[in-house]
Amino acid sequence: MRKIDEILSFNQEFVENKQYEKYLTTKFPNKKLVIVTCMDTRLTELLPRAMNLRNGDAKIIKNAGAIITAPFGNIMRSILVALYELDAHEVLIIGHQDCGMTGIDPQQVVGHMINRGVPTQAIHTLQNSGINLNRWLQGFDNVRESVENSVDIVRNHPLLPPGTPVHGLIIHPETGRLEIVVDGYAYLEQQKA
């Protein structure tokens, strides 16, 4: 059976049995948080449980590596929408140890694209159009520095509501232990001084 068929079959039973009722909430985050974290499968259930988050508590944005590279890209837009339109008040950037984006080789990724059927000409066209695939596919060497860099991009964004705490954390993908890298409250206090 195809995976999508399995999903749809389960979904039909889920809806018919009204299993959705225990997840009902509003679009506004109860804990006023917007979280940017990694799409790593180990964090799907671990991260919310390690943070005592339930359905409806936070806006969670996931991407490869919890990396924010573009101040006017999709991730930052989502953060700003959560802050201005969905009643979030704090931002958390949460990377994790043993991340797949650590030391990723952009050239190797492009090689995998070609091996999976992307025409070499498509790669050349993108590169000749000014798209820097190496930059676009770049990971990081150090998760702490990556979290700090992402926090800096958010915290220094010209459209961030003044006084918004932007925190940086690292979660252990097996134990769920959180380590604070950037305390958004402490930073705001330093700015006042």
C-alpha cells in the first residue's frame, strides 16, 4: 500500500471517531510563543514534551537546521505574522546537537540532485542566473554559532516589535535537555542599561 493511502485510510477513521476533539484549540498560541526549530524527526514529539507544550500553546516553524538566513525570507515572515497577527510575544530559536545540517556539503547535495534526475542544465541555469547554490544549501559547523546567528537576524530585524525577547536554545535530540544559548530577557535588559 502506498504511504499516502495508509495516511488517508487512517485519517478517515480518525475523523469518523472524532479523535480530533482532544486537539481543538484556536489559532492563537496559548503560551504566546513562536518557535523556530529543526525538522529532525527526533524532535517531532520530543521537543513539545520536553518544553511542556500542548496543542495550541505555540506556533512552531520547522526547517532544515532551524537556520534563518534571509531577513526577508519565509521563516522571518512567519515569525512576524505570529507576532503581529497571532498574538505571539516571544521568539525561540531551537537548534539541536547531532544535526544533519552540521558540516553539510552543498556540492554533495547538488550531486545527489543530479543522481536523482535533476538535469545538469537546470543546475547550470540556476548558477548562471545568480543563484548561489552553495550559499543556499550551506549548513553550519557549530550549532551554537548557528543559533546565535539566527537569533541575531531576528533580533536585529527592522520590523521586529520593540522589546520582543528572542531566545536561542539547543535541545539534545535523545534526552530533550535544553541549554540556553541566548537569553532574550538578559539581552533586553542590557540594551536598557
